Amino acid sequence: MSVSRHPRPPAFVGIPLAEIMARCVGRFKDKAPDWAAFEDATIEGYKRAQHRFIGAGGSGKHDDPTVIQANNFTLSIMYVEPGQGNAAHTHEVEECFFVLQGFLDVFIEDDGGARLWGRLGPWDCISCPSGIIHGYENRSLEPVYFQVMLGRGRPDAMGYADKDLYERRDAHLQE
């Protein structure tokens, strides 16, 4: 006989296994790419698509019924074409980029604007601590797919280093 050694979260108490499975599986084929997940995503050079799987994602959008709920982290798959990336930003929690396919150039930056770049290939990752300015760009000739994880189920919107982007960081949620 099997015995669970840890209690179930309240949302799963008394729920049949089939319903637990249905709530906890996310399939890429069921995900629509969100090309407006972030305020900077409509700006040339920062265009990218997010496929949210777990948690609300770092975009501030919390209403996607296909997203698996989680309390302590998010997981998304990003698709970025050559020449695109994202704006320098911070989060209140750590953020991890894990490359699945292609090459991704990542950076960390200090408050004076000095950047240090590194290239990630398949199965490489970077963990960006909270409060460290960071970002990425696809400087290769092929699209890149990578996993993004944030250390909270409902993280705050990105803290863009650019003042204008920071002041309108939630504008994409009003549309």
C-alpha cells in the first residue's frame, strides 16, 4: 500500500487522480504564443513570444486558464527570432534561462550601464539573482527556444532599467 508522506495542498484534497492529472499537465500544442506578454515585446529588437506553462508568468498577466497553477515558481518557454531579445530589467526574485534549442546571448549589467555578455547553447543556463540587471539577445542566425523560470508563482512586472519602459511596464495589461 502506498502512503503519502506529505500533505496535499488544499486545492488537491479530495480530488480524483484524473482531475489532478488534468490540472497538472501542460502541452505545448495547446499553448498560443503571446507576442504581447511584456510591455517591451512590441518594440523592434525586443519581439518575442511567451508560452506560459506554470504560474502566472513574469508578464503580470494572471488570467490564462491553460496555465498550471503554482505557488513558488513560474515556467515559460520563450521563442526568440534572430536579432530580437528583451530590455534590461530586474525582478524581485531570481530568474533562470535554460536554453533548449539554439544560442542565446545573455548579459548582466551594473547600475553604471557596464555589461558582461555570455553565450548559452543547448542545455546551458544562467540564474539571475534578484535585483541584478540582466537580459538577452538572439545574436545567432537561427531562432532560439529557452525555458524561463521565476522564483514566485505570481511575480511582479519586470523592473525595466530604462525609465520610460519602467513607467509604462503595466500598459500591456490595459489592452
